[in-house]
Amino acid sequence: MSGYYSPTSETAAPPRTLELMMGNSEQIEVDLDNLPTEEEEFDYLLGCVKESEIGAKECTRIAQEYWRRGHLANARAIAKAGIEKFKEEGKLQELPAIHYLQANLSLAYARQSPKLVLPDDEVQKDRLDSTTTQADHLAEAAAHLNAAFAAGAAGGPEILGYLTRGAQQLATRQLEEANASFEGVLSKSPHNIVALLGKARIQYSKRQYRDALRTLQIVLQLRPDCRPDPRVGIGLCFWALNEREKARLAWERSLEVNPDNTAAKLLLGLHAMNHSKETSDDVSQEDRQESFAHGSKLLTSVFKSVPFSSTGAAAANAVAEILQRQGFPERSLKLAERAIQFADTLAVVSDAHLRAARSCHDLGLMEQSMKHYSAAAEGSQNKVLAWIGKAQAHMLMDEIPAAIHTLDTLLSHRSECMEATVMLASICAHPRTGISSADAAADRKKARDIFDRVGRIIATTKNRSWRYLGDDPDMHIEIARLWQNENAERTGRAYKEAIRALSIQSPNAPLDPRLSNNLGVIKHLDGDTATARELYQDAITSALSTGQESDGIIATCMYNLARVYEEQGDSNKAREAYDKLLGKHPEYVDAKIGRARMLIALNRNDEAHQFIKQALEADHHNFNIRAFYTWYFYNSNRFKEGADFTSASLKMNSNDVYNLCAYGWFLHNTAREARQRTDEANAERMKNFTRAATSYINALTHDPACAVAAQGLAMIVAEDVLDTWAPGKSLSDAKARSCAREALLSLTKIKESLNDGSVYVNMGHCYFVRDEYERAIESYETASNKYYHGTNVSTLLYLCRSWYAKGNKDKSFSAMKTALKYAQTSLHLQPHDKSILYNIAMIEQKALEMMLSIEDASKRSSSDLEKAIEHAKHAQKLFNSLASDDAKALPYNKDIADQRRKYGENMLRKAESHLSRQQEFEVQSEAHIEAARKLREEEYEREQARMAAELEAKRQEEEARRESRRAAREMAALWSQQFKDESDEDEEKKPRRKNPTKRPKAEGGGSGDESAPKKKRGPRRKKNPDEDGDEAMTGELSATDEAPRPKKAQKKKRIVQDEDEEEDSRKRRKTGYKSKETISDSDEELDA
């Protein structure tokens, strides 16, 4: 027999038949290519093995053939029979090989067994026939290994033992022990393929990817047809090193070599599925669809090939996701459970729990879904979908705090998860029961902050999945709801984004009329009635075109459109819209209130009252109607009825803010306008002030942002009626200013939230109390112009009062005229108000009194005095008319009016003398002014003449200087030209030196010794350039050469030039003689 077959053996293949020697000398031939698998035939072969004189090699050979064909049970039975036989016969030396085989068979069973078995319940879809787990088979393998080592203790374990022990340790995650086992094998057999593969797996598990890559490449070089294929591991290493394309090529090559390689198929399928989920814009939709189809095909084939293995578990997990996306939750749940039971890596188990959780979620099995979500989240803290799904399950189970806690936990270690961030904001934005108003406000603020941060990130991100969040209309609608009571601009912006997102999702679908209506409401509240009108009309058109049940939205839009018509002043269209709405919906009480409001504007109060009563009868507990009814009573000056109705409303609901404010206003106004000053009246007045303050405080308790209540309390503070007021006692100026300052602090804040003219009017009152008349006038003017359009008589009278006080304080006649103008405007608006007439007379008379009190005539003018006299004369007529008025109820005292008339007569008699003195003063002042003017003109003329003479002298002096500079420039140019001519002449007269090799020696010019040293520094020591030149040319110049030398203009230059110029000339010439060419020639000449 050939013995045990090793994959690394390079010997010839063993024969395919075995001969078993029986006890009766009979031989039985076993064909290894046709081993029996039927039960009877296999039992016969098993009996032959037990009764024959078979050895360990033959026994393991038969078992290996069964194992190779996938009949693990038969292989294990053969090995077991061999162990029993050798133990009975006492052949202990044969046992180690059989035990090693049994250990490997147990490891093979472990690879096909579940790692855990899910408890059987009604929900479970994947039920297993066997409950034996991997741990059981691994324990059997360890027992056989121990038995093998015990049986072969004398000789020590063989290489097969080390390899089997290493495989068992690797399966039980004992990496260091397994590494020691494989290193022990490699120390004896460096090219052992199994040991190298085991070592590579350990290196990969330790994230030593480059070392694992090198080890697997060695395996591939040693055994290109090795099984398992090292190319799969090589691809995994490349993938871990972020070389994805090389990884894909390695797996594709592995599949080419072995088309049935399930591991390569699995990895290529997963790669294709990942590519189909690519969020980059570089991948087209067609590529994603193609990758999805290819990946689905590969993964499905892998699962069908090995349904009970870790490879099949990974494939089942991926296929479960595909089925989940295709809408088959039950089939997806079954595959997910298969992956949970057979997966041998934590990542696959976590993914499988997530798939099972989502399938249970879809099937409505929330308890099972929560269990799987929790298992997936515990398995991986970064499993975002598990945490989000868990939060969703908590929400469906009405466990909102738990959902918030789950999302907070996720965001604590994955703050960049936009989906969880948006979900947390949405939960915080949604109102829920069981929390206080403060907690609810804090949640809304938190939601707004989160949405703001998400909006900024989406606006700048390049992540396609994050950008999809920006195209979610529901998110923008949620944002709009958050801001609708806080900021109209942000609300409108959110609705616009929602409309944009809907147009992207459904470009051809009609716009949702609810969004158009809501955006129209925002524009309406913002004062843009034209845009609001168009949006309401578009909403009605969209609602009519949808074909769905849209009667409710049409009614709402019709009512809003009627309100726009009403505010735009188009009464006919508003009335038609209200009537049309009431024709279809007679119960629409808001439309009845709208009709009542229009009738009140036309001063048809009785008809309006009928509409209000009809609306109240239709909905007696509608507090909006009751609030309008209260306003109607107060606006009609029916204060007692209004107070009774408000009190009745408060009995129905003591927390209604509007009625609390209205009742507080009524009590405050009643106490302030009380005229009686008896002890009982004063006590009642104080009681009303206290009750008014209490009512305002209750309103602020229920609505801390109620600006009306805050303003009412501010005015009570300004009047200081609760602490220091007492019957017959008036406030001191210092106390009044202090109270007004406190009220101003509140009103300044109220102004930011309450867009109403009353705030500015009250601020004006406070400034007036503090004698800050300019700021009071500014506040009153803002209220009158911005809110009341200059038609509110009370505000105009407040302006009149402020200008009157300012005129008295500053002694300003122009301020008095402005006060008079506002009083006359008020009288024009209310011509029958005699109190305004009295005020006009008072202002006109006071203006003359003020002018007469000015002792300094220079601070007034005769024209202003004449106008003041005219006004005073008009005031006399008014006072005379007011004093003779026989009406019973007058807003003034007739006696005081008569006294004012008499006072005015005396003042007018004095006014004429004041006017004459003022005119005489102005004549004298004019004469003095004229004389001073003439004197200033004469002085001015003299000054102008003096300045002109100085300018002329300066001009002449400057002209002389320019002429002198021009002459100097001409002389300098002449000298420069002369010097240039002389330099050119000197250059022409220089002799042309010849090459010293051809030039004869100078006569007497040297010693004649050619070896004598050159005296280069001789010419430099000579100071006189003339002498230097003569000596340099000695013996070289002819008669014609020497003739021009006396013509040099050096002496002439000395006559014309000054010493500095001469010195500069010498320096220039000296520099010229010291040029390189001259020195070189001089040296050559001396050498010659």
C-alpha cells in the first residue's frame, strides 16, 4: 500500500484499488473510484474493514476517498471502525493517524455546522434538523488530537499532527498557539503548503496584510493549482490594502482557474453589490443596475452551492438584503436567520441581525425586531442602520424617550450621520405628552438648531446621499412647522424648499395645494398680499385638478383669498368670496366673522352683530369667536358689556390668554380713567389696578411670550400704581422717571415681538415722562406714520403735546407751530371734539405768552411775533366761543376758558408795545449789521489787494529764478559739449600701438633686458596726468603726433571751471587712463 496521501507529495499517484486480506486468506479488492454508498453495501465494506488485516494507511485511504466525495458520515464510520479495531488488536502505533483523520473530519463537520442555534419559536423561519454546533465538533476534534498525541507520545507528534492541531487552534481563534504549530511544521518543511496557508490566515487576522500577501504569493508559486486557491486570499489582502482593482482581478483569475470556487464568487458578488451602492456621481445609473444584477446572480449561486457553511452564511446575508429591497420580508428573514446561525465573523452576524430586524419590522413583529436591532447594535457600535432601526422600533412602540436616547448614543460616536441627526430633530420637533412646556420649548429649540446645522452641511457637501436629504419635502415641512410661530421668513423659506423638492420628485405632478396655501399665509402675514393672492388662487386651481377629496383645502384657500381681498380693499370680491364659501359651508364660522368685520368697517354694527351671534351660536365654545365678540364690544365703546362677556369667557376657560389680556385692559383703563377722588373711589381704583396686574400676570404665566400682557404690566409699572400710589398723592418727578425707565426696558423687548403701534405710543409716554421730548416725538411719529397712517387722533394729540412741551422748554416758536399743526390735523379728523378746539386756543395763546417772555430781543423776530399775535387773536375768538357754550357736558371748564379770554386781552394790549420795540430793535440791528458788512467788505478788498501784490512779487521772483536756471543749464550744456569734443580729439591723437612682438624697442626707453620685471604700478604713482601722458609716450611719438599737444584746453578749463569741476575733470581723465586697455598697453610697452 502506498500509505497516506499528502497534497504536497511529488511522488506518483497511488493506485486506485486496495486489497484487503481477510482472516481466511481471502483477498477483497476495494475499488476507490466506485466506493459503495448504499447502506447494505457500505455495511459490508465496514465489516470487511473490521475483520481484515488492514493497516492505518489503508483505513485512512478509504476514509479520505469518502471525504473527498462529500460522504463525511461514511468517512467517519470507517475511521471509527479503524480505531476500535486497532484498540482491540493492541496496535496502538496505528492510532495516531486515525485520530488525526477523525480530528480533521470533526473540523470539516464544524465548518458545516451552525455556530449557534436560534431558539425555536413561532416567528422563526429557518429551523435546523440538528442542534449540534461548531463548538461540539471542535471539542470532538480536540479530543481526537489529545488521543493521537497520547498514543504517539513515545515518538512525538508527526507533521500531520502539528498541522491538524494548528487547524483546530485556528478554528477556535487561538492565533498564537496556531502560529506556533505552523511555525513548527515550517521549521522542518519550509514549503509545506498547509502550514503556509495557515500562517497567511493568522497574518491576515492580525491585520498584517502585506506579510500575508507575501506568504500567499509564495504558496501560489509553489503550487499554482493549490486548493483552497491562494488567489482568494491575495485578493482579500489587496482589498485590505485599498487596492480594489487588483483584488477584483485576483478573484476573477481564481474563478477562471476554478469556476466552482464559491469564495471567489462570493467576493465578486459582494464587490458588485457594493459598486451598485456607489454614491459618487462618476458611476452612472446603468452601471449600478448592471452591477446589482450581476452581484445578485453570483450571490444566489453561492448560497445554493453551500447553504450550510460560513461562506453560504455570507451569501445568505447578502441575498437577504436583496430580498428585503425587493419586498419579500419572510424569505429575507429566513436567510438572515441562516446567516446568524452559520456565520463565523462578527461583522456578518451583525449584518444578519440587521436584516432579520428589518424583515421583522416590515412584518410588524416589533418585539423580535427590537431584539435583532439590539443584537446588531451591540455587535458593532458603527452599525448606523441598526441604531436608527432601533430608534424607529422604540417610536412605533411609543417609547419616545428611549428613541431619543438611542439616537443620542449613536451620534455620540458617529456625529457625522446625517440620517440619524435629521431623525433626532424630527422627534424633538414632534409634540408629545407627558413633558412640561419648558421641556417642549427646549426640544423645539434643539430641533431648530439641528436642522440649521444639517442645512449648512447639505449646502456644502459633495456626498450624494446627503444631498438627497435636502430633496426631502417632509423635512422642509417639518422645519416650516418649527418656525411658523417664531419666524415667518424662515417658515416661508422652508415651504419654498419643500415645493422645490416636490417638483424634483414629481416634475409633472400638480403642486400640493396645502404647500401653496401655507406659503400664501406666510406672504399674507408678511404684508405681501399680491403674492399671497396668487398663491391662494394657485392652491385652489391645484386642489380642483387633483381629483381627490379636496373640499376642505378649497374652503380654507377660499377663506384666505377672501381675507386678502378684504385687506386689499376690494370689498366686492371679498364679499363674493365670503358668500360663496357660506353658500357651500353655512357652518363656516370664520367666514361669518369675516362678513361681520366688513360690516363693522361700513359702520353697520347691527348687521355685524347678527353675524357674530350666529357664529357664536354655531360654536359656543370657540374662543376665537368669543375673542372677536369681546373686541366688538370694546371697539363699540360698550365696555360694560364687553367686561361681562369677557368675565363669562374666563369662567369657561380661565387660562385663555386673549380674554385675560382683554379683562386686564378693561380693569386698567377703568382705574386710570376714574374721575372721582373719594376714599371709596380711590380704594376701588386701587383694587382695579391690582386686579389688572393679576390678570396680566396670569396671561404671562400661560404664555410667557404674550407681548400684550407684558406691555400692560409695563404701563402699570410706569404709573407705579401698585406700590407708591395713595389717595391724593402724586408721583415725584424722580420716581416717575425711574418708573418710566423700568417700563422702557420692558417695552424695548416687547417691540421686537409685538408689531403694533401701541408699543411705540407707550414708549413715547415713558420718554415724555422723562422729559426726553425728541425721543418721545420719534416714538409717536413711528406709531402714527407706520401703523396708523396719520389718522389716529390720539397719537396726533400725543405728538401735539410733545411738541408743545418741547416748545415751552426750548422757547421755540417753530415747535409751537408744529404742535399747532398736529392739533389742527386732529380737529380736521374729529371736527366736533371741543377738547381739541380748547387745546388749539391754548397753544395759540401760550405761543404769544412765550414770545413775550423772551427778554432778549435777538432771540425772537418781529415776523414770529406778528404770527403769534395773529394766533392769539384767533385764540381769543375760540375762548370766547368756548366760554359761551351752553352745552351740558363739556370736556373743559367754562370758567377757566373765560379766564383765559380775559388773560388774552391783557396780553394782546402788551403785545403791540413789544412788537414796536422788536421792530425798532431789528431796524437798529440791521443798521449795525449793514455798517459792519461795509467795513468787512472794505477790509476784504484791502486784503485782496495786498495778497495780489504779494503774488505778483512772488511771480516775478520765480521768473527770475527760472531764467537763471535756464542760463546755467545752457552753460552746462556748452561745457559738456566742449569736454566731449576735447575727449574725441584726444582719442584721435592717440598713436595706434602695434603688437609688442613686432614693435622695436624704444630708444632709451628701457634697460633692454627682456627678463627684467614689469613695473606695472609706475604710471599709477604719477599724479600729474600731463606728465604721465608725456612719459608714457616717450620715444613713440612723431613730430605730427606731438604737435597737437599744446592745443589741449586744460588751462582754458581751469579759467572757466571752478575747482570742483576741475577736480571732477581730472578724476574722469584719470579714470580714463586707468582703463584696462590702457594699463595693458602700458605694461606691454614697458615690457618692450
